[in-house]
Amino acid sequence: MRRLEADVVIIGGGATGAGVFRDCCLRGMRSILVERNDIASGTTGRNHGLLHSGARYVVTDSHSAAECIRENRTLKHIAGHCIEKTDGLFISLPEDGLSYQQDFINGCARAGIPTEILTPQQALQLEPSVNPALIGAVRIPDGTIDPFRITSANILDAREHGGTLLSDTKAVGLIIRMGHVQGIQCRDQRTGELFEIRARQVINATGAWCHEVMEYADLSVDMYHSRGALLIMGHRLNGMVINRCRKPGDADILVPGDTVSVIGTTSTHVGRHELETLEVTDEEVRVLLEEGSKLAPEMMNARVLRAYCGVRPLVSLSSDGSDRTISRGLVAIDHAESDALPGLITITGGKLMTYRLMAEVATDMAVRHLGVSEKCSTASKPLPGALLSDQDKSKGKNVQVGGYSLADSSLPKTVAGSAVYRHGERAKDFVKEDSKWCNAVVCECEVVTRGEILYAVDQLNARSLSDLRRRTRVGMGPCQGEMCACRTAGLLAESRSDQIDALDTLQDFIEERWKGVRPVLWGDGLREAEFSYWVQEGLLGLGSLRQQATCAANAVDTTADHTTADHTAQDEERTA
Ligand SMILES: Cc1cc2nc3c(=O)[nH]c(=O)nc-3n(C[C@H](O)[C@H](O)[C@H](O)COP(=O)(O)OP(=O)(O)OC[C@H]3O[C@@H](n4cnc5c(N)ncnc54)[C@H](O)[C@@H]3O)c2cc1C
């Protein structure tokens, strides 16, 4: 059996695992991260993208609130290209009254969250999409965070500091010798190969699945799997985050991000067996639209692009049975101390926006066991792509990309601007003033170029169309990959050395997209889906291409057989 060696092996490539991976690499430890699918394909890729100020938790969970505001400031400093500093409003509607507002403001003051009380007119001026019936509003420093980008930036930095990423690799067991965890057994999900990674510390960062890894060592944890559904609107309705100023409930946050707005969430307890079969129900869509349009009435007329849901990895340390009261705080378990099992650490709970802090806590535990003295530097070192100032990014003025300033560039501002918006100063690696080939647009909705796709394949470990979607936003726009998916699949197959099948990756991508579109098929969305079907099936015949490709392959095989047989016969004749 193949065996790899490291100081630390991290299981799980969500934001938390990616953060641990970066922290370990920056502290000089030889680190390997294993992820059973792609990075950010778990809960990290299925959330609201809210960079909490902490205000949402000030009344129910002041500890989480204080954690949030600290990390809010840190992430704005180290991850500028993954964050929009939109600020947020907590609005009170006539049915809410104003009594909650006072508790809310007091709670914010206790947690150190700055507030500004606004009149309804001031709120409407700042955010014209907000419900004009509001009776009060408070401004707080909420923002938005792109979960895919921040995970990818952490992984990129870790790899640039010597780390090894193994995607499509599932941890299937722990290696335990003499009461000490000494590594993991893995399975390559593509080839089925089993192999081992020997390491002095194993860090379990598998979020909602962390109980499974713990069970490999006969340990257990009381997870509370809380499922939440969200809807993506077809365009960006709001500039600021809009929250309801009341006890947290369904569909009370509207988050803008990139080109869209996201309304969420619901909250339902699900069993562990339901983690792999998550679907948004009609009832959830109804609640999200009905309640969401109370925040911004324009929502009722907007197109819904897709629906999705995820599961919060909450740990029920103590609870009254309702998931909204379980702490969103992080849970770090050093199994050496809690279960007399050295070599294993579990980090779970928390939130996307506290991923860095969670990583720091878990890595601090690991270095204590490994005798490493290097301190954590992730709170001060900017991530790759985060070196540009906000002004540089928004004005495109002094941004030097590929050796020229964006201001003097002859490229359309959308091309260079989108590249910088998504990848910060790293856009210089693929935006080339003099290369029409690189700057050709592949996805018109999100302005993704051929150069960006190849950069994601070469530098960001994208191996399929769905991976490319997570790295670049290709196929995420209003047409949901109608034409760009085909172009990108061809490009991907050409550019990878490991024989990617363009049809396979295209089919997977379309099926994955379909899951999100299906619950919201009406009006314009239905028309677009029908049009996509005509293009992909009627014009390109995608459904039958696989069959044709198989027939063609068989025909080649048969010809090859005949050719070999003919040669053999001729050779025999000649010999005779
Ligand atoms: C509906 C919803 C809305 C949310 N909104 C927000 C928000 O607005 N802001 C915020 O800050 N937080 C939000 N959260 C919380 C946040 O999304 C999560 O706390 C966070 O993403 C968890 O990240 P993680 O890395 O710990 O877990 P995950 O992202 O789930 O990562 C765990 C990874 O482990 C992998 N894995 C599992 N088992 C194995 C194995 N055996 N071998 C290898 N790999 C394995 C999985 O494939 C997965 O990729 C929301 C959550 C939900 C559900």
C-alpha cells in the first residue's frame, strides 16, 4: 500500500480545513489536506455568505457576537478580495414594533458592535430597496463574504508554503497504534486506490460529518444537524445587507453578493442519514419568498435563479431543543485530553466567518503536541489576492495587471475589472494586454475569460466544470451555463493532462445545475430552462452524444481488431 508522510494531516476541505491547512503550513509544518470531493463543496459552498457583524447574535448568544465582530475586522484586513464592506440594516416593520430594537442596541454595545440609529427616511435613502413601510432601522458593520474565494485563497497560500492538497480523497479510517492516532487510511475516490498517510497529528475538520471520523475511533459527539434553505435572486436587489430586527426567524436576511442577492434561511432539524440527500421543498420556497419580500418588496417581481440548502454543523452541548438557541460558537476537542486518545483533534461548530479563528485554535492545539514554537500569523498576513486596497479595486486606477495599469488598458473594463474583483493582484497571472486568446470571454454573464479558466486549472486545482464554477463563477449567471458550459468543458479537456472527459464533466455540471433550478421553475426561469434544453439537447444533441461516442469508440475497437487480425493473417501468409 502506498504511504505518504506528514507532520499534520487535515481531513475536510471546507473553509475550516482550508484555514487549518494554511495555518499549519505558515508555521512550517509538513501538511496534507484530504477532501473527499472538491474544496468548498460541503456546507462552506451552501451558505448565505454573510460576513456577520455579530449583531444577529447579540440578544441570544453574546459570546458568538463578540467572536464575530473580532473576526469581521480581521477578515476585512486579510481577505479584501473575498469581502464587500456593504454594511447592513436591521429594520423594524410595523408588525415587529420597536421594543426589540432597544435590547438589540444594548446587546451591540455590550459586544462592541458599533450602531447608528436611522429614521425610516434615512434608511430608504441609504438602501432604496428596503420595505418603505419600515418604522425604524439600525446600521451595523455587516458585509458579504465569498465562501468559494476565501477557501481557495487559503488553499493557494498553503500550497505556496509547501502543503499538499489531495481532493477526491476520502478518509476511511484512522491508524491507531498503542492508543495513539498515527495517521489515516484514505481512498482515492476516482481510482478506488487505498493508501495511508502517516502523521503525528490528525485534525478532523469535516464539519457536519465530524461524527463519522470520530466513530473511526469509537468516539461520539452530539451533533445537531440544522438544515437551512436559501434562494438566489436573478440580479442584485440590494446594496446593503438587510436584516429583520426581531428574534431570529425564517427568511429574515437578504444578502447581496457579486451579481445576485440571496434570501435565507429556514431552519429544520435533520437526521444524519439525510446529509447526502438535501432538497429544497415547495413550502420552503414559498416561505422564503413571502417573508423575504417583507424586507425588499421588489423581490416578489424578481426572477429566482436557483434554490439550495446546507446543514449547519452545530454541536448540542446544552439546548432547549431549538436549533436557533444552540451556540454558533466554535467547538474544539483535543481528544488527548477529553478521551485519552493523543494524535486526534476535532474542530467543528462555528461559522464560515469564524473559520480563521477556528483554524488558529485547532493549530495551537496541534503545535503544543508537536513542540512547534512558531506563532499564528494568519490574522495579520493578507491572503493571496488581498493586497490591493479597496480604492484600487473599485476604481481600477492604479491596479497594475500584467505590467500595465488598468486605467490605460485597451481591454473592456468588465474583463480586467472582473478578473481583479475575483482574484485581486493575482489577476496579473492571466490578464494579458496583448493576448486576444487569453482575454476571450468564455462566460458572458460573469465575464470569465479563457485565461481565468486556465489559471484556475493550473493554479487553483480545478479538475471539473463544477470545480471551475466554484473558482471563477463560470455558469453561475442568469443563463446557468447555457453555452459557456460547453465551451468551458472543451477548454478543460484540452488543458488538462489527465484525460478529462469533456462530456462526462458537462453532464455532471448540467445535472448539478438542474437540481438547483428545478424547485423554482416558473416564469422567466422556466423559459430560460426550456431554452437551455433546446440549445443543449436540440441543437447540440448532448443526451445522445455519449451514446454516439460509445458507438464510435466501439467501432474504432472493432476496426482495430480487424486491423490486427488482418496483419496477423498477412504476417502468417508471408511467413508461410
Ligand atoms: C443555510 C446556512 C447558512 C449559513 N450562513 C452563514 C453565513 O451567512 N455566514 C457564516 O459565517 N456562516 C454561515 N453558515 C455556517 C457555515 O456555512 C458553516 O459553519 C461553515 O461553512 C462550515 O465549514 P466547515 O469547513 O467546518 O465544514 P464544511 O464546509 O462542511 O467542510 C467539511 C468538508 O469535509 C469533507 N469531508 C467529510 N467527510 C470527509 C472524509 N471522511 N474524508 C475527507 N473529507 C471529508 C466534506 O466533503 C466537506 O467538504 C451557514 C450555514 C448554513 C447551513
